[in-house]
Amino acid sequence: MIERDNLIIEDFDTISELTTFIGKSTSWEADDGTHDDLVMCCVLFSWLVQQRYFRELTDQDIREKMFSEQMKMIEEEMVPFGFIEDGHDPDEHSIPGDDNVWQPAGQQWQREYY
């Protein structure tokens, strides 16, 4: 949750404890001489929001919400396929080597200023 910015920790003490939270054999704990009580609260919260009872109680599925936000972000970052813009108006005609733009016969030409 922290890595995806779904849980933002602004408390200095919690951040300090995270820097001394290390893995020992098959578990995680605070380094010798330090505490991990604030970090364990974050661990318990992360576990709690994934439980079905929490979803039913709060009527919110945090995991599903995180997944849908991540999918939305991926879709927004994708470049649309099949659209090529060359900068030319398809209604304008030009003669190669000439900087003048010509209009098809029967259309009145108007200069456009941008």
C-alpha cells in the first residue's frame, strides 16, 4: 500500500521505525535496540483491509479499488494505436516545393490567423 501511494505515512516516528524494520530468518522485526510498534500497526492495517469482514463492514473493497485505480492509470499512460497525425489538414492541398496552400475549385479561400 505504501509503494503504490495508497497509504501515505507522514509521521516521523513511524518513518524512523520503518528504517530499522528488518527481516530475521522467516519474519520481520525491529533491529536490536529499536521498536516496531508503529510499523506493526501499519502491518495489521494492511492485513485488515484485505479481509472479507472488513469489506462487508465498511462496504469498501480497498484491494479492488487499488486494482481498478492501477488499471485506469495504465490505460491512461498507453499510447492510442492507429492514430497518426502528420500536422496537415486533409482538406488542404499543396504543390510540392511550393509554400502556398491551394483549395479545390469551387471553394472560397480564407486566410486563418492563429
